Amino acid sequence: MIDTHCHLEQPAYDADRETVIAKCRRELTAVVTCAPKPADYAKTLELSKKHGGFVFAVLGIHPEYVEDYSDAEVDAAMKEIERNRLAIVGIGETGLDYSYVKTPAGRERQRQLFAKFARLANRLQLPLVVHIRNGEDKETADAFADAFDILEREGAKRVQLHMFGARKLLERAIGNGWYVSCNAIILRSKSYAKVVRDTPLERLMLETDAPWLHPSGDAAQRNDPTGVLAVAERVAEIKDAKPEDVDNATTQNASEFYGLKLR
């Protein structure tokens, strides 16, 4: 089983990160950890190097942070990603988040940077990990519609829609050949569970978004990549499938999508 989206660089793991990874090795096939901002790149790359063949790195700038960086700093981050092309398996997470950024100028900057990261992923021939979330004004400003338009305009092919919940766009996503990944939110949300129900197993991957979204639903509890086991069990229930079939299919999907060289 593979956790295709977590954040091992987070301070929540500073006290016992190696112990957590050792636990993951006992229960999982691989972990894909995502650095959401340039300050996290070095630690994420270090983890993937130290645990080669088990921990894999993805680098990007989360849309939450786009107003924190100048154009020059964004360019520097992209150059660093390009320099580390052979040490990473994907670009992201990137995308649109209208809940964090509410101004027209800020959202336009998100759209511009999202397009730049999509072009970078195409140029480096790497998968793109996409985060999309609406704000309270979703009836007049739909981040999902804007993100899909950008992805299609830029010709994005290898796309992981991380924690995807827009069921109305699912058919369009599947038609584009993109993948959906789900986490423990499906244990509590009927709308996210319906996305899983309607996503073909061959287009589904598992994730945790750890250290957040503990399967218990308790926000005070730290999650870790082994939480993906509970996600897999829930997927099996939703799809009326055998747990081992979910495990095998999603592991194969993740391995092929990211081109993982497992050890």
C-alpha cells in the first residue's frame, strides 16, 4: 500500500520522524511526501535520499503561500526543482485555493503560478499534484472550474487531484486521464465518498495528507502515513470490493503514475 500524499517535513514529526518512517516501512510499500514551500525542499530531499526506494519527494508551492513569494523567489524555487529533477517524482502540490486567498489580485496570482507549475511539470515530464479548494464565494468564483480550465489549456496529462471532492467534474477528470486520490475525509463525508464510489478503481489512489486528517476525525491527533490503511478499508466498503483488490490496484496505480523505483 502506498500513501501518495503526506507531509513528513512538518514540525509535528520533529521529535520522532525516524520512528514514524520505521513504522511506515513495516506496514506500507512506499510514501510520497510533498514539500509545500521552498523552505521545506532541503528536508524533503534529504528524507528521500536517506530512505531511497521507500520515501519519494514532490516539490512545489502550495497555493496558500503564493502571496508570500516574489516573482524572483518563485523563479528560484522552480530552478531548484529543475536542478533536482532526478531526485523527485512529481511537482506540487500546486493549484488554486480560494478559501485562503480571497482578493482578486491574489487569486489571479494563484492562477498564473498554477499555470507556470503545470508548464514546468510538462517540461520536466513529471506528474502534477493538484490542490483545489473553494472559498465561501464558490457560487461566483469556482476554483475547481478555474483549475480545470488551466489544466486543460496547459495540456496537463499526468495529474493527481489530491483530496478531490468535486463530483460534478469527476467525469471530466476521468475523461482527461487524470487520477483522484482520497484520504480519511471519506470516513466522514458522504459527498467525498460518492466521488470514490464513482471513480474507477484504475484511476484511484490513496493518501493521508498526514500529519492532518487522522482517521478518528480528532483534529488534535497527529496522523501518519499508516493511516492510509483505514482509508483503503473504507474504499473497499464504498466500492463493495475486497480490501486486497483495493490495495493491489491503488498500489499499482501509484507506482505507475509516479514511476516509483521501489526497493
